[in-house]
Amino acid sequence: MSDELRDLSPREARERFLARRAQTQAKATIRSYRNRLNAFVHWCESENVESMADLNGWLVDEYQAHREGQGVSPSTVKGSIVALRQLVKYCQRIEAVDPDLLDKIEVPKLSKDQQTSDKKLAAEDALDLLSMYRDSRRLFGTAWHALLEVTWHTGARMGGLRALDLGDFDREERSLEFRHQPETGTPLKNKEDGERVVGVPEPVVDALDVYVARERSDKRDEYGREPLFAARQGRPSRTTLRSWSYQGTQPCLYMECPHGRERHSCSFTSRSESSKCPSSRALHAIRTGSITWQLDRGVPIELVAERVNATPSTIRRYYDKADEHERFRQRRRELSASLDIQNHD
């Protein structure tokens, strides 16, 4: 460690960096940076990197290799390095790292396939987005927010979301009822077998209350029904719902663009171009992420299957995108009690 540099541990550097960011940025942005920097701090502590001044190009490369070896997606590795680069940039300003270190940190460039290969909305990204919406006066209760809350907490398909009527939302019971009504234009994929009532937590109810009261277009569809999610012409088309999903999941809503663009000048923020953003997600990707998240939270697969209207075998084959670390945590919850010798008969 150079005598000219300040002695700041990675954990102290992270906390100081976040404290400075908190003065000007949203809570969700700070939470996102914290989540992405946690892996770096833990790695440093496991490798006995005691000071930011000890960091060099070799160690940064070792950290990147460590993240890649954990089996996380390329986009997650990129997010980790972007966050590290911001931390190092701050530490450079306060003279706590080698002044040449920033130039040695190269953010990974993803191929087109890698940018779109992660077919789910990752839990950490979903929670960052939801936190941002819930903390925002301007965006709370918008169509983007309400749709994300409902999709994430129910895991419903697009057809089910589009089929919801205003009367299917029961704020007292905190539930949504999905009904198969093909004669009036809203069939469910599994027909009558897709009908179900799904409970939602209070924050989802709060978002829907504001959406209905302030944002929802007071329109009926061509059959005289009142859709819960309503556009100017009545029941939204699938194209409209897709646009709401793509626009509402862009990370630049709460953090710096991970692709080096500026939100105010980026064409991907427009409705017609929003699907081209590498980090935006379709409704099916939110459904997939939701199913993985519910399973990782320890919800039994049979209950998840009932909520999202899929068979357990289908979920295991197509939707359970948990990585090996998520699977380990899930198995540990399921087995820890039964494998305890105190519970042996």
C-alpha cells in the first residue's frame, strides 16, 4: 500500500461512497449499488484485501473471474464491474486508490446474444424497480408501476393480465380473480382450468388503488366491460401491455445506464423503441423471474403452480431459472429441519 494513499477498507469505502450518493440519488439507486457492491466487499474480505489502496489490475481481474465462476449471467457480471468502477472512481477522487486503477477496469462488452439471453427479470432488478416506484411521487401508481407489481406478485401471463376487469380487483380481500371469458374477447390459456383467485400483498393493493383513482382511463371495452388495466381506447392491446412492460423495466429509471447511454437522449426510452433496450424485459420475462423468486423465497412449488396456473413439472422444466446458489439456498431451507439430528425419531 502506498504511504501517500488513504487507508480505507473496501467495506468502509462502500459505505462512504453510498453515503455520498444518497445525497443526490433515489433510495432504489442506492439499494442497487449496495447489492452490486456486496459481492465485491465479501470477496475482498475472503481474499484478505484489507485496503482499497491494495487494489491493482490483477486483483480486479481476479474479482471478475470470481464473479464469472459463480455462474451468474454475463449481464450480472457486467453490472458488478460497472458498480466497482463507480466505487473506484469515487475512491480515486478522495485519494484512496492507485490513480491509474480506473483505467485498468474494463467493463465487459456483451454480445447481442448475451444481452438478450437472460430470459427473466432478475429478482434484484425487480426489487430495485419496485422500490423505486414505491418511493417515487411521480411514478407511483402509474400503469408501468401497477402492471409490474401485479405481474411480479402473481406471475400471471399476459392474457390473464389483459383479462382482468375492475371488479376482479378486491381491495378488501387483497386479491385478483382471473376469469376465462372467451365470448367477450379475454380467454385464458388453460380455459376454465386457468380460473383462480390470487392474493397479493398490501403494497400491490396500494399501487392499484392509486392507479385506479388517478391514472386509469375510465373506459369500457367493446363488450361494455371495465378493464382493470385500461388504455385510452378501452382494454389495452397486447402491444400496449408489451410497451408498458418494456418501458417500465428499464434500469435507467433508477440508476445510471449499464450500457453507457444517457436517458434524456436515448431512443430506447420511447414506446416504439423500448423493446430494443438490452435491459428492458417483456411480461413473460417478469413472469419467469417471479416464479423463480417465489420458489427461492421458499414457497412450495405446488402453491406457486396454483398461483401462476402452471403444473409443477412445467415450472421445473421451463420456468425455474434459479442458479446453483439460489438452488442451494432453497434446498437448505427445505432440508435444514428434516436433517437436524434433534428431529430424528
